Amino acid sequence: MSYDPIILNRNFSIQYHAECFEKMCHIIGNYAYKYIFSFVDLCAKVKHNAQGIIDLEIGTGDMIKLAGELAGIANAYSLPLFACSEPVDLTQWGIPPAACIDPQMVENIIGTPINARKDANQRSYCGCTL
């Protein structure tokens, strides 16, 4: 399951996301084997067009604080939590980087090793394989 993209502003606070994530874990947690979340990433064009209208940039401190909240909730439901394409290290909360196209998962499904390499067409922090 995924919880993304996370936007933080006056309407979507850390508390808001923690409450929504907890509700999601409570309702569908028994049907998921892991959760992947990500913070909103703005391309240059969106940043330019939104300039002065709305601030969607998320600071590292807020990322770390919210990740800690999400990790506590996921842990309470015994659900592994992963972060998708995040430049900030969240391993202090036990949150490793995600790979939506995970080479280990692919190998498990097909029953044989693959020659996995990073997908160069994805964002620099993306863990997906080609």
C-alpha cells in the first residue's frame, strides 16, 4: 500500500497525516504487507507556476518528524514502512528506502536471480530496478 504524496501546509499538518495514516492502517492493515510513503516532489515547472501562490516545499525537519510519527503507527500495526525517493535519511526510525520495482521481490516471484540495475530514468533517490 502507499500513502503519497504527502503535502504539508496549514490544511495538511503532521497531525492530519498521522491521523489519516492511522485510520488507513486500522482499516486495511490486515490486507497489506508493507507501506510505502513519499513526500511531494515538485518539478521545476510546477515550482515556477506555484511561486507566490502556495508553498509546497517540505523541510527536512518536518520530513523527519512526520516519518517518526508514521513509523510509530506502522510499528503498532506490525507493518514494515518504506520511503520512496526521499533524499533524507529516515533509518533512525527504521524506515529504509523503497523500491516499488524491487529486484528481490521480482526474483522471489519468478524464482530465479536477475541482473538488476537501477532504473536510470527515475529520480536520483529512487530504488527501483530497470
